[in-house]
Amino acid sequence: MHVRRISVLAVIGIATLACQSTEGASNATDEDMVRVVNVEVTPVVTSQFNDFIRITGEVEAMHDVTLSAEESGRVLAYRVAKGDWVPQDSVIAELDGEILAAQVREAAASAQLADEQYERQRRLWEDEGFGSEIAFLQARTNAAVAHARLNTLEARLARTKIRAPVAGIFDEKYAEVGEMVMPGARIARVVSYRQVKVTGGFPERYALAVAVGARADVTFDVLPGEVFSGRIRYVGASVDPVNRTIPIELVLDNPGSRIKPRMIANVQVARDRLTDVVVVPQQVVLRTEDGFEVFVVADEGGRPVARRRPVTVGASAGNHVVITDGLEPGDLLVTIGQQIVDDGSRVRIVNADAPPEGPARKDSA
């Protein structure tokens, strides 16, 4: 009987301890099992922001000239090798001009004879008063005609030498040595790209924002980290009816000739300089069905809590965007963790440069 009593008391004691332990665990859950999200924050400040219009353009050579034969004849020789740099007015190719050269010699002799006949008639008519005025005028006209014919043949002979109209690279050869060509046949191509043109089109809604002389920054995917600057030298006078864009053209220096024709260019045209505006990284702005939102950290009862803020976005460039409404200087903007918090979530600020006393402002929401 004594043993049974001790056993009953032991069971009652164990049950009492179990109930106390369960009650303590329930109290701990209320306080300690609340989900807390680690976040990083940045105080919102105002700054300057350069607003750009971003378009995609294409590189063109400053000069891309196809040279054609102006006289018929056989291709006698190329005076430079394909791929060589050729100065302006240098001879690239030469056509056979033997027949024209003979005609030039004949015309030169005829012009010399005409000059002598004119001089004799002039002396007779003007100095000695002999002969007729008609003979004098005829001799003068014959001399002029002979010299005109000589000049024409000399010009034709000169055109048998195909010269570079601009300095550049002898980039293409269209006819082979010994080939017979006719006037208009392509002979060679010269490309100059120590300077290059970038052409593109910007949307018509910016028609009043872009003007000749505006600065533009250009980058290329194949030249990472390099920025080339230039000025717009041409803005189209009308809108392209197909894509509703206005064409522009700008010129860039091309040191080392690394920018090649037909490369794709990323063009940013300076539109406006904004001052005292709120600028945030684009990744902190979340898109919703109603627009855009960010998360800030607010002090509620001495505890940091995430709060949703609807915002209005403005201009953007690179990885940053202007917030025109919804944020104020001093707000603690969540920059890491915004994807995993909800409105009202308890948070823990973990970045080392966070304000030591917690959020400086209480959210009014």
C-alpha cells in the first residue's frame, strides 16, 4: 500500500512538471517563434541625375567609296595591295591608256600648229593691216578648238588612273588585272574609318528633346568598359512612317580603328540634368499590378518592421531610376531582402553601415 501511494504521487508530480513545461513552451512560442528576415538598408538621399534617351544605332564608315571606271580599257595594274592604307588622290589602279596617249600627242601637235597660224594672222591683221578680219577670227577660233580638244583628251587620259578620292583602306578589288572594263564598271572600294558615323532613330515623343549639338555617349558590347563621346550633327526633319522614329547621326573618333562598320552601338543621348531628386537602384523597385513599390524599414514599438511603399518612377539610366513620389530623404530603403519580405514583416538590419540606433523615422502608414 505504501509503495502504491508513492507511485501515484510520482505520477502526479511528473504530470505537473509536464504541464508546467508545456505552458512555458507555449509562452516562448508567442515571443520567440516570430519570423525575422535579415535585410540590408540604405538611407534615402537626394542627388543629381542625368536623364538619357537610349537608342540602338549602327556604325558606318565616315567615307565608304566605290571607285568605277570612267574610260573603257584593260586593267593594266593595281598600284597598291588590298588592305593597304592609301592617301587621298593616290593611284590605286591604272587602265591601259596607250590609245588615248597617242590621241593626246596628236591633239598637242594640232594645237601647236593652230597657235602658229593664229599668231601669223594676228600679226598680219593687227600689226601690218593685211588680210581679212574673217581669216583672223577663223584662225583664233581654230586655235581655241584645238586646245579644247587637247584638254578633253588629257582629262580622259588622266581618268585611266583610278585615284582615291579620300584617304582610307583599299578594302575591296572588283576587277582583275587584264580584265576589260567599260565606263561605270566597279574597280575598287576605299573605306575610311579613323572617324565613324553612328546612325539610329529615336522615338517621336522625344522630337523636341533632341537637337543638333547634343552630347551622346556610345558603348559597344564587344568593347566592354569603354565609352565614346560625340555630338549629334544631324537630326531628321520628318518621322519615319514605318517605325515612327526620327533619324539622327553623330560622329565619333576611332582611335586604333577598333570600331568597325556595321557594329551595333548603344547610344545614350543627353536629355536633361535633374537636381535634388531621389535616385535608387532599379533592382529595389518591384512591379505590381497597380504600378511599382519598394520596401522601407519603419520603427514600430521599438522594433524594425518592413513597410510597403507605392512609388512613382521617372527617368532611368544604367541601373538606377528616379523616384518622383513615394520616398523621402531619411527613409531606410530595403536594398537586400526586398524580395522575401511582406508588409509588416519583422526584420533585422544586418549591413555594417546601417544607422546604429535603428530607423530614424517612424512610418506614418
